[in-house]
Amino acid sequence: MRTKWVAGSVALALMLAFGIGLYTGISERAQSTVFAAQSGAQPQDLDFSKFWRAWGLLDQNFVETHASNTIPTYQERVYGAIAGLTDSYGDPYTVFLPPADAKQFNEDIAGAFGGVGMELGERDGFLTVVAPLKGSPAEAAGVRSGDVVAGVDGKPTEKMPVDRAVKLIRGEVGTIVALTLRRAGAASPITIKIVRQTIQIPVINFYNRGDGIFVIELYSFSENSADLFRQALRRYFESGSTKLILDLRGNPGGYLDAAVQMASFFLPVGEVVVSEDFGGKQSSNYHRSLGYNVFANKKLSMAVLVDQGSASAAEILAGALSQHGVAKLVGTRTFGKGSVQQLMELGGGAELKVTVAQWLTPNGGSISDGGLQPDIKADRTAEQFAAGKDPQKDAATAWLATQ
């Protein structure tokens, strides 16, 4: 059985679907559990007769009508049963992926795909935009972090799983999808039409402000983002600046290893970046700094910008920098995507994406429990955004001026 660990995806609807932080590996205890699952052994004292009776009754009595789908094949019925079993756990991030969906998911995490360029997550029972990607069709059309997706092409999304919404929003490049959005402060829902495009995930931008402050804008945690981040830090040192703003707003996350490597530029070797709590099913797993610690003998004042679009790996990095005293968090509460998913093959191309743990910050707090709270709270309204005003960055600049 092949396994992949998804360190935090918000199921990217872009549509993406990473969560991010893919890494391979599985503990010995988890291996034994997987082996037991592979055997297909039926739990003791489980009466499965009702399932087979339902199967037989449907097989013998169902009559296809205009209101129904075509009669499913035996394989499709098995997939339907697995999907129902998975849904019974009530976790929006634990899903069954039949072969076509699994193929799409794995293409998505490769980093280029067709869609509108935004990430969806589930918050309080509603499909919520975590963040539109920088430069994406969704961003250009005016989609914002925190928007609730109430409908897709006129189809209501109430109680719709994230993965189902993703499938509706995706489509052929050049076609149009209409999103009905509920936005905080808006009197009524708004409808935005977006032309689907091939999405390339942006990674980083950096510049020297010329006032002693250097800015790094990180848009996602891709496979090569740690190397790009290293290059940005080199430019920071060359600039002679001693003050740094790391902008993680609207960053939906990505690869866990990238977040750990980036934290390692600021932390001594062995310091905890993030840990995984498996709910007692196996020992906690600690991801520690690799100890690059390039600022050990250098002056650094650092602010990290966060908002409700900062999720998953972005929250891991922000939490590590804040709780180890390296940086101040400025902005608003983060999204709170702190669960870990593992991809498990079922055979025939089908996979299960299962929540197996939750991320804990260095001080032991759960990222899923309301996200990270900023050290310096600063809001940014839609009107300010549209006008090009940035009171959150202004607040970071004002704090850095005192350092």
C-alpha cells in the first residue's frame, strides 16, 4: 500500500487540493494498522447481513426512472458504500476518492491545473473561501478570503462536501462558472462569473522598501518554495536591512517540509516547529528545526502578516516564529486548518484521504482550535483593499519602527 501524508490541506478547490504539506512515510505502528486493514478482516460481532439484504432488495426491485441515475455497476455500488462509510465520520477532510477523483487530486498537488484559483475549506458547516491565489482568475474577479460559497452555477451548496464543490467549480479551460457568494457586511448574496483557466501556483515575491524594511510575500508552500525563500533571505542580507516583514496573508499552505525548512532559517537545531497529535493511536510526532539559524549572530526585527486566508503550512510557520519569540504576528485570526490527512490506496486507483492527526504549535495549542490570534490586531476592510490601502502592513511598519 502506498501512502502519502497530507499535512493540512484544506481541500483546495482550485482548484487545488493540497493541504498541504505532502510528505511520505509511515510509522511502524501505522504500518501494522495498514496491514490489518489490507487483510479486509471483518470486525467481530458485526452484523453485516443488513447491508447484503439492502443490496439484494435494490438489485431485485429498483426500476430506473427519469428522476434517477442509470443503474450502477457492482463496482460503482461498492464505491458508493465506501463513500457512505467515509461520510459517516462527519469530517469534511476525510473523503473517499474513486479512481477519477484520485487521479485529479494527484494532478492538483503537482502544482498546475485548470480552475479558478482559490482554495475552499469548511468552516462552521459552510463552504468558505480560504484564499484566492495571487494573480488567479478568482482574485481578479473579486473573490475574497472569508466569502461563503452558497451556490455554484445555481446549485445550492448547503451541506455539500468540499470535494463535491471542487468538482463543480472545476471545468474545461475557457468555460465560465458562476459562484454565488455570501460576504460579511453585504446585504445580499452576490454572483461572480469567472472564466476557468490553467492555474499555475505562484510562490514568492520580495522587495526592499528603502526605509530599512525588507518585505517577503509568500503565496504558497510548494516543492521549491524553501529554495526560493533562501534566495529572498540572501537578497535581504545584501540590502543591509535589519527589519523584515513576512507576508503570509492569503497563503493556503502547501508542503510541510517547506514550512519546516523555512522555520529552520530562524531557529536553533532541535527546536520544535510543529507536532502531530494522533489522538493516542500512536506516539506524537515532532518536526524540529534543522538549525540553519542564519540570524543567530545578526540583528533581526520581524513581523509576520496573517489573516483568515493564512492556513495550514502558513499557520505552522507563523506559529513557530511567533511562539519561539522570533516574530510578532500582525493582522487577524488565521483560518484554523490544523488537521493532518493521509492518502491510502485501496486498489484499482481508488484512495482514501483520512484525517489521522492534528497539528499542535510549539506551545501545544491546536491550530484547528480557532487558528492563531495575532499579537497586533489590525483589520483590512474590502473598501481599503479595493482602494489599495493596507492598514495591516502599516501596523507592522509602525511596530518595526519602535524596534
